[in-house]
Amino acid sequence: RAKSKGRDTYRFFNEEMNYEATEQLNIRVGLRKALELNQFQLFYQPQLEMTTGKIVGVEALIRWFHPELGMVSPASFIPVAEASGLIVPIGNWVLQEACREAARWRDSGMSNPVVAVNLSALQFARGNIEQAVSDAVASAGITPQMLELELTESIMLHNTESVLATVKRLKQKGFAFTIDDFGTGYSSLQYLKSFAVDKLKIDQSFVRDITEDEDDAAIVRAIVQVAKGLGLKTIAEGVETAEAMALLAQYRCDEVQGYYLGRPMPARQFMAYLQQYGECRKISVTS
Ligand code: C2E
Ligand code: MG
Ligand code: MG
Ligand code: MG
């Protein structure tokens, strides 16, 4: 009896795994063709500078429109793209597309936000990221100053020396670097010294409950202070309320990004957003 129960459990477990594996396989097979079928699109989310109220930046976030699955979130396909190596060509497409869009904003004569692109570790390990980044700005006809690169702390965990050297060379060319999801990784403060990045993006897990949770508030305040001491800028992600924004202003966080200011949106819609709010997003911030 125990034996048959065990077998059932095993079979159940197996089917669960099969389901997961099938889904992974579907995503993997689909991803392979997604680039040539033009199924990717970039969405853009505004970043506001607190002291001026200007939209000084914008993060490019990839979306996959699958004919059957609909919109697939990057959280479910980026890990698959990374595991299969497909993140290299996909990442190159993201760089090209984001730079082309940045050229359009500039040419429209409106405010000219810096476009931030997320990078994966594999793009450093075997993507020739230096070439890809340089090609992207050159073919779009923008300057390196218009592009910002977001790295997570995990990228610096492996091949630290070679990533460091690459970041250094790209910085010399004028590209800016931000550490994404700051505070959730494994990096020590030592990294901040050696990596010479420009900005820390405070992870949304600390920002979400900032007005209720005193510990989160203390962490955010401390990160801003450390950044200031090192001459780095800070941006808070996941800002969803006016109250959170006011508190971040009080802590002297430099920039904010989140649903409160605007959700990630298609390029055309972001162009309209810029027209309306680019020079001054009139949101009352006390203090
Ligand atoms: P991330 O770079 O940390 O991006 C922030 C995520 O938070 C985005 O999710 C964004 O839509 C979401 N977000 C923004 N504001 C708010 C808010 O106020 N509240 C809440 N709850 N969420 C907010 P998204 O677009 O689903 O992207 C998820 C992750 O996928 C990104 O995290 C990034 O790590 C990765 N990703 C997205 N696009 C790319 C890409 O082109 N290349 C690579 N390598 N990774 C990408
Ligand atoms: Mg990011
Ligand atoms: Mg983030
Ligand atoms: Mg994240």
C-alpha cells in the first residue's frame, strides 16, 4: 500500500515536472524564432529628477508578444534566454532598438532623456559587449552620453576582473553605468569602490513599503548617504505613491521611477508622455 502511494506521489511529481519542462521548452523554441518574427517590443518607463521635475531618463524594458501566449513577461523568458545563450542576440537587438528610439526623441526637439538598458552577465562573458554597445550608438547616430547601462550585482560576481575592465573602458568612452536592484545582491561595499559606477538604483523591495516600514526607510536613507559619500547618484524604483515620492525627496534621493509617474509604455505613448511632461512633471512634492 505504502508502495503504491509512493508511486502515485512520484507520478504526480513527475507530471508537474513535465508540465514545467514543456512550458520551458515552448518558451525556448518560441524564443529562437521571436527575433526574426519581430515579436519583441521595447516599453519605456520615465525617470524623474527630483530637484527639477524633469524627465531625465527612461528605462527600456523588453516585452515579448507571443501569438498564442500573449504578452510574456521578461521575468519568465529572460532566464530562459540567458540559459540558452539567446540573450546575446536579443540583448543586441535591445541595444539597437533603444538607441534608435533615443535618436527619435532627440530629433523631435523635445527633452532628451538618457535611455537605460538592462544587461545580462552572458553579454559580458561571450557577447563582445563593447562592440555591441559601440555599434548601437554609432548606427543610431547618438552619443555614448545618451546611453546608460544597468548591471545587477550578480554580473560582478563572476569574472569580476574582466567585467571591471570592460566597464572601465566603456566608461572612458562616455557610457554611464547603474547598479540595478541595489541592496538585493551579494556584493560588498568593496565593489562600489572598484567598480566606479555612476548611479545606484535602490531595489523596489525597499521602496514599496517605505512609508510604513521603518526598517526599509532606514535602509533607503543609508543607501542614499553611502552613495552621496562616494559621489554616486541614486534612483529609487517601484515608486507607487505620492507619499513614497515625498519621503524619497526628503531623503535627497536624486531620481524616481515607478507606476506613480508612469508605467512602462510603448514608444509612441512615451513620445506623447515626453511632450506633456518632459520639461516638468508637475507633481507636488512636499519638502
Ligand atoms: P528591472 O530592470 O529591475 O526592472 C524593473 C521592473 O519593475 C520592471 O518589470 C518594471 O515594469 C517594474 N516596475 C516599474 N515600476 C514599478 C512599480 O511602481 N511597481 C511595481 N510593482 N513594479 C514596477 P519588467 O518590465 O517585468 O522587467 C522585469 C525584469 O526583467 C527587469 O527588472 C530586468 O531585470 C529584466 N529585463 C527587462 N528587460 C530586459 C532586457 O532588455 N534585457 C535584460 N537582460 N533584462 C531585462
Ligand atoms: Mg533595470
Ligand atoms: Mg531593478
Ligand atoms: Mg529587478
